[in-house]
Amino acid sequence: MKKSGKFLNRDLILYLIDMSLIGTVHIVVWLFESFINGTSQSIYRYIEGLAAVVIAYLFCFLIFKVNKVIWRYSGGHDYLRIFVASMFGGLFSCALIRLFVFANIPMVFCVLAELISVLLLVFSRVIYRELLNGSKRNSDGERLLIVGAGEAGSRMIAEIKGRPACGLNPIALVDDDVQKHNRSINGVKVMGSVKDIEKICKENDIKIIYIAIPSATNEQRAYILDECAKTTCSVKTLPFLTDIYESNDFISKVRDITPDELLGRDPVDIANEDILSFIKDKTVAITGGGGSIGSELCRIIAAHSPKRLIIIDVYENNAYDIQQELIQKYKDSLDIIVYIATVCDYKKIKSIFDLEKPDVVIHAAAHKHVPLMETVPDEAVKNNVFGTLNTALAAKENKVKKFILISTDKAVNPTNIMGATKRICEMIVQYVDSISTDTVFAAVRFGNVLGSNGSVIPLFKKQIENRCDVTVTHPEMIRYFMTIPEASQLVLTAGAMAEGGEIFVLDMGKPVKIDDLAKKMISLSGLVLGRDINIRYTGLRPGEKLYEELLMSEEGLQKTLNEKIFIGKPIIMDYADFQNQLDELNELVNKSDVTPDEVEEMLHKFVPTFKRYNP
């Protein structure tokens, strides 16, 4: 009740102030008209006129709920409201005055009184808002530069100035539209273009940069980030248009830079029609379904109306997480089941396929961490090579329509155990495809996946947050990168294209220098390399090389209907000899006293291009 009384008093005071302003303006204009035209009116006429004006304006103000606005946080639509209410009040008061009070007053004086009243009412609120916010604004807040002098930048400034508690002090704007230069938005000047960011930040002691261009592509954002990286400011951005305009709260939408924005490559657009035709109304099994790629595959498949989704994983926690995520999202509309099993167990995998009869199998289960596999090459062979062989043979026995292996660019001219085993997996796909009449087998090869388990960017981010040395193995190391959704869509699109024995390869764009990536992440975090944090070069880890290749030298490159997807021609193999080698390798890795050197020697026989890297 106290709050209601408080607001009632506030409204009453505002109405009294408004009516006093309006009444004063009208009295002055009427007196001016009397002086100009030599007419005179009785005091009672002026009182009647004031009563008509107050009744007209008060009625319109109540209809439009003018004083229900909290003017401290007002925006353009609020000022438009009072403008419209004032115009209607003016028209209504003009009609009352001309009909009942001053029948002979010239219309020009009525219009003049209304226009002055409208201006005073709007300006009084602008002044009130600025004085109130100015008295509470934190001029010591962190000095902010906003990139983008468009609608998003304007709304961001208005919100910051209306919320002093956010601790930000907008100092400058930049925009590549030269027509906006040296102009101001809500008191903040557009000081130059994106290329001037470094200079502006130095001259104005800027601490934070917000990128307020939600329509920008990743390529455009990368250009902006390159300029921001020349400063010592921390950098954040608004998300894309599809996300930003769902809310008026712009400050809460500001987020950190994402890996794909950092790399400046827009996600590859892969046709959903291919995915839909491959998945819709099919029973799909995914091995390693709880992993980074496997779980994203589950998400995409779940969104494309499968008949049933089967998740197979040896690690129960990840499998449980993706299961619960999909159940919560799709509820009874998705038929999903999880099997905790290892692909090393042929009988178990075959029993699952015997029971579920999948139409499509996507084999994502594998040991992928290069240095770890160097110490246990026998386990890498068991899981990667024979796990793939088990799953492929089980798929063949159950006449699965398509089997898709997820491979890696490290299988090209491999320099490590993991890469060599994955190359053998690709050979297995070709081999089993050659002896299968009912199942189409194919492999999909791509580079490093951003945000996946073991990816370098999450590691760098964690090290920067903890102010630890950022560890880079070698200053000249380069890698190809793609996003998890890209990789997952590639797998499904390639699966739709597969006719048997192909190794699909994605055009991954330009390779990225890891050292440059680390330096850029440090700069965009507002830290100074060498002062706040250091880069420590640790040397190449076992099995690593400075660069990865996507195609083997003996493979040709064949185009597909999708301009981003290519096919590497299969290598001619002696399949009988290959089967014998598999038997020999299986016997070797299951020996209790097998040594890493023995396994590696056998892998060299399998993969002639497997050579240790010597930088």
C-alpha cells in the first residue's frame, strides 16, 4: 500500500508540473495575442480557457498513460508517446477553446501554443532523464569503445547510459561508413573507421571494446578482431541478428568471441536436403555417440526425424548426458536408446545390430589423442583398427544400408600411431566395401575440430583465464580447423552421397598458424604478451608434425555436387594380403608381452607412408 501511495503521489506531481507548463504557455500566448491584436479578455475568460486546456490535455495524458513511463530509462517510443498524447491534447483543447471560450482567437495562436507545449513537455523529460542519469552515472566506469554506429550500437549506448550500475563508460564509436564520422549518437562521437581502432584506443585510454554489428559475417568480424588485437583491450561482441533482437537487454547479450569468429571463417553451408534424405525415417546407430562429434551427430540426426536413434559408447557419463539432452528436447517424439558397450567386443556389437537392425551406422568411436597413443600403440590398434573392423563386419552381416567411418587428416602420410591406425581404418572401409554386396562403406576425413575434447582453443582459453603460460608446441605449427556442426554435417552429407569405398574430404579453407592464434586470443582478452602473460614453446610432442595434409600424394581429387566436398580416389590394394596382415596384427597386439616398437614396426608394413617426422 505504501508503494501504491508513492506512485500515486509521483503521478500527481508529474501531472501538476505538466499542467502548470501547459497552462503557463497558453496564458503567455493569449496575452501575446491580446497585445498584438489590441484585444482584451476578462480574467474569467482566461480561467475558463485554462480549464478547457487542462481538461483536454489531462484526458489525453490519462488515455495514453504518459506518466506510467519510468523516464529515467525512457527511449524513443516513450517520447513518441508523449508527443502523440500532446498533439491530441492540443487538438482537443483548440476545439474546446474555439467553441466555448475564445471564438474569435486566430488559429495561428492556438497552433503556436500547442507546438510550444509539445516541445516543452518533451524537452522537460529529456532534461529530467539526463540530469537524473548524469547524477548517478559512473564516470569512472571502464572506458568503452563500440564498433558499429548503427541501430545495435545506438541501442547499446542508450542502455548503458540508462544503467549506470553496469560499470561502463561509452567514450567513442567507430564505423566504416564515412558519412557517420564526426557525428554523435546519444552524446558519443563516431571517431573513425575500424582501421583507426588502435589509435583511438591509445588516445582515449579505452579498456573494453564491444562489437555491435550483429549482421556481420565471421569474415567481417575477423577483420575487426585483427584490428582489436592490436590494442590491449578486452573484446566482446553481440551475437548474430537471429539471436539479438529477441530481447531489449543488449548488455546481457554481449558474449566472448567464439572460435569460428576468431578464425574468421564462416561455417560451410551444407545442404540439409541431403541430410534429410539420408536420415529421415531411418534407424541410425552411432558408435562413440557421447563424444564431441558423436553427440553433435546425435543432435543433427534427432532434428531430422529418424525412425530410431541408437547411441553406443563405452563412457556412460557422456552417453547419459546426450541422451538426457535429447529426451528433454524431443520427449516422446524421438525414439532413442543407449547401449554402453565397446567396439572392441565384436559379439556385443553384432548382438546390438542383430537386435536393432540399423539402416545407417556412423562409426565415430576411436582413440584420437596423438601423444597418448604413442605410449600404448597396442591399445590404439585394438580400439581404432579392430574396433572399426568389428563394427564394419557387424554392419555387413546385418546388411546395413550405409556405414560411414569418421577419419582424420592425420591419416594422410601419418607421422604418429594414431594417424597410422586411422589410415588402416580407411583401408578397412575400402576392403569391407569390396566384399559387401548389401552395404555401402565410406570414410569422411577432416582436420581439427574446434571445441572438441582436446582442442587447442579451449586449452588456450583456460590458460589465459588462469594467467598461466600459454603453451604452444612450435612457433611454426599450422593446422586446419572446422567447427563441430560443420564436421557433423559433412559426415551426414557425405553419407548421403556415398556409393562405396570413397574417402570424402572437406575443403577446410586456409590453414591456421597456432602461434598467431594464441597471440590473438591473448590480445583479445585485454592482456599484454610479455607483461601479463607469456607464451611458452614446449616442443613437438611425440607423433606430432608441423602441418597436416588432407590428401595423400597418390590420391587424386574428384569433385562432387557439393563444392565444399571432394573425394579422394581409393588406393589399389591386394585385399588377400591385407586380410593376412590384419590377422597378423591382431595376433601381435593381443600378446601379453608385446612392445611398442613391435607394434610400430607392423604399422609401417601396413602403411608405407607412415614415417616419423623430423622437423
